[in-house]
Amino acid sequence: MNQKIKTDPWFCIELPVTEYHEALAIQHRLLNARINRVIDKEMALLLEHFPVFTIGRRRGMENLTVSADFLKKENISVVQIERGGDITFHGPGQIICYPIVHLRSMHLTVVDFVTALEEVMIQTVADWGIGAVRNQMNRGIWIKNCKLGSIGIAVRRGVSFHGFALNVNTALKPFDWINPCGLAGVKMTSMKQVLSKPPDLNRVYKNVKRHLQDVFDIELIKKTLVDLPFS
Amino acid sequence: MKEISELKLPENVKYTEDHEWVRPADGKARIGISDYAQDQLGDIVYVELPDIGSTFKKGEAFGTVESVKAVSDLYMPVGGEILSTNTALEESPEWVNGEPYDEGWMIEIKLAAVTEPDSLMSRDAYIELLKG
């Protein structure tokens, strides 16, 4: 949007490393609370997941290049979910941001919103001297042909959920077992790989929060799940 | 993003707050999303439509549309039974962006209540909604 509109603060809910299904259930509860206006603020969940592969709504297992038995041995499950995009991996050391945002209240189109989420990631890694860019081939943020951060959202009753995943220190090996985003030949990278040393994860979380505030022109107010009026 | 004055908003359909349109005729109705909705979504890459014969109430999600890594639900403007779906969108989902009221239609239904579309917004009322 060209016009700068002062908006309400967002609630920021930080969770520890969370099992995927549990985080999904929390997202759905917050989403419903936002849709029903039980919660009248936009929200951002920040967390990491235990290792899991997730597949977007209309995709199958075709971009998984290893067997189900192999994944069982590695103790990694595969979950099909309602977001856009193809297959990806989540694991500890990857910062996940799930904004639960009523797009029209924020005067954002879906395209603006996805672009803004990319901007949050670009500015976050720029704090570490990393020059990531957008790529015509696929949304997310890139360094040459390597993908550093991914995006996949869903919109229900005008409220977005799911979000972005930024590889900070996360293991990259599991990405070798898939064609990330359904694109053969795409390599994933991490801030650790680019910097040749692991950045402090807590500092990167702080960077993410600062840039969420800058990019969306909002203030984040820290909340815990028990603070929020939903059951 | 298009200005309101640039949007295609035909007179011969009714609009909803969720930005779907409905064009009733002879107890049936065609349904799709408005020019405003497609403009908000960006380039549409996939449209998921319901099975023929299924029935939905007003406001229920009947399908999804996927654009720029975003999957958005589609909602019934009125209740009814699915008579046909626009299978051309399987190959050419971009019709929804280019011709949202014509080649980009999504479903045709048998209206559960013939008068139900009357309660939806006219072009002028919809423009007022868009102006906020």
C-alpha cells in the first residue's frame, strides 16, 4: 500500500520447539478466535518445529525422494496441510513465523502480504550481512540458486495463517530427501551455511520481531497462550 | 492493485461480502469470484472445485483457489446443489484473473431457494462495501 496507515499492535506469541500437529491446533484455535473476533488483534506465532515434512494442499508425495520406511527410521513424519506451496522440511534451528492476520483490516492484498513476509526475512538476514533476494522462479528468499527462506499461507474468511520458515541453524540434510517446493535441482541453504558459523538463534528471533514491526508498521506486544481469550 | 474505478463490476450479478458473485437464471445460478477478489489474490495457479451433486449451505466453503503460495477458501453466496463445475479452469486457472465473470466462472448450482440471491448486494452496494 502506498498510503501509510497506523494500525493496532499485534500480539506476539513465542513458543518453544513444538510438535507440528500441536502448533497446527494452536493456529486453528487462534484463527477461529480471529475470524469470530473473539480476539480483535492480529497475531504472530514464533516457534520452531520438531523434524517434520509438510506438503501443501494439492500436492502428493511425488517430491519426496526417499521411502516411507526410510523416514520412519529417521523418525520424521509427513503431514499434508491446507497451505499453499509444495513439500518442505521443518526442524529445530529454523525460525517459523505464523502471522494470523485479517488482511483487509491491515489493508493488505494476498500478494502484498506474501511480499511483506519475504521482506521481513530479507531484512532479518541483512542484519547478518547476508544479501538475500526474491526469485521469479518461486516465492521465498534466495541466495543465487539456493533457498534460504520459504513461504506458504492459507486464507480463511479473510484471515491468513501459516507463514514463513527461515533456515537459521537447521539441519539441511533432510532437504536432500525432497525436491524442495517441488522444484528439482533447488538446493536449500541456511544462515549457518552462508556465514560458515551458526548465528545466535535468539538474536535472529529478535531481528525477526524488529522487522515484523518495521515492515508491517506495527508494534508487537508479547503474550502467552494463557493470556488470550480462547479455549 | 486496481482502483475501485478500474474494477469490472457488472450489473447483472449479485455480490457478497466474501467477494463472490452469483448470476441467477431459471432456478439455477452461476458463481465465481469478483474482479476485486482476483486482484487481491494475484496470479491464480489452481482452482479446486466440488463434486457434482454435492450440496452446500450459504456461507459454506465449496472449494479453494491457490495463488502466490496462498490457498484461499471459496464460500457459497447462496445455498444449492452443484450441477456443474468449470472444468476449463483445471487447464486454465488464469481465466479467473482475466475474465472472472465469464470464462472464469467456477460452479453452477440449482438454487435451494430461488429468491435467496435477492438478498445479496447489487453492484452499487458492493462498491460502497469496497469503499469501506
